Amino acid sequence: MSRMREDQNGDTRYRVLSRPMRELPDKLRPREQFERLGAEHVPDATLLALILRTGLPGMNVADLAESILQEYGTLTVLAQRSVGELVQIEGIGPVKAQMLKAALELGRRLSLESIPEEHKVVSPEDVILVLRERARLAEEEVFWALLLDTKNRLTRPPIVISQGTLNASLAHPREVFREAIRSACASLVLAHNHPSGDPTPSAEDVRVTRQLVESGRLVDIHVLDHIIIGRRQSDDRLDYVSLRETGMVEF
């Protein structure tokens, strides 16, 4: 595959030129790779190429898939794009955009299926199991409440309290505890994501949490924790922070 700088009228951008698929060695062709190595062992670009099926003039589908992944960096970023945004990619029309979005959405739903119906929440890891997939694709801050019964089991799927930058107005006690009171839950866990990927609590995160813990005491609903969710990194750092575990807030 070679790259050539060209004008888009005069604009500079890179266009990828590549060999036709029939000229590629068998070991580099997506279908042959898939048959030889199996779905679990082929790279992301090969799976993407199989979904796209065809390339475009001057670029075979393997190189098209590779160029898309290079542009977006990760599958997570790609999955965050709407069908309308995907069709803006050269070589991706409405049908391919729908197929790609559908495949990524199936992967997300498959992850959610692994969560038991009566999921028990006794640690930050239990919260992360429920919310990681939801948080991973969110492009703005989302604030959730997990309502629990007396045995710490989820009484219903996580409730979205608000979307946007976390502050006292978005995470108002009235909104947080309305459903909790209606559902007669025994306790709850708060959670929100940091789209930047860094789960380090801000001063506002701590302030809002203290306010909600105090409000919970007034209505006799125990706030057990507030989990801030970031994004998985390549190192061993956790992608979340528990404010209970940090000791920054007294629960």
C-alpha cells in the first residue's frame, strides 16, 4: 500500500493507493486469514474488512479497513460515530454504514447480556460490570443511579439521572431520589463517566457527592458509593475510581 498526497481542489490530504485484492497473497486476504486463524485471532482490520466486503476504486477492502482504523484510532471511537458520520468516510455508503453500526451495536449488546438479571452490587467492580459498556460509548458525562434492594440486588436497570457536565443542578437530590423513593429501594450507588478517560475525581465530583450522601440520610436511603468511570488504558491502571475507597467522602 502506498500513500500519495493530493489536493482536494487544492487542499492537501492523503489518498491511499493499494493493490487489487486478487493480487494480494492469500495470507493477507481477509477471508483466508479468517479461515486460517479463526475469528478470535485475526486483527480488528480483518474483521472490519469482512463486514465492509468491498473496497473502492484504487483501494482494496483490507486497506480501506486499515485506513479507517488508523483514522479513528480505536473501535470505541468508531462505535461512537452515528450512521450519518460514518457515511462521510470515503468508501462507506449508507448500506455499509448501517452494517458497520449494526455489528458494533451487537457487540455492545452481547456484553450487556453477560450481566445477571438480579445482579448483586457489593463492590465497585460489580458497578463497573453493569456500566462499563454504557459509559464506553458516551461522548458526554452521564450520571446514573443504581437502585438496590435490602440484599444489594439491582431492582431495575441503571437510571440515567442527567447528561452533561456534572454539577449540583444536573445531579439535584430531587432527581436522584425521586425514583429511589418511588421504587422503595433500600440503598443506591451513584456513578458517572469522564469522557476524557481519566477517572480522577474533580472538586465538584466530591462536593456533589457529599450533598447527595447527606440528602440520602434525610430520606433514609443509604448512598453506598459514587463510582467515576474512565476508559481502559494500555497499562495496569484501573479505569474507575470509587470515592468510598479513596476516603474523599464519608458514606
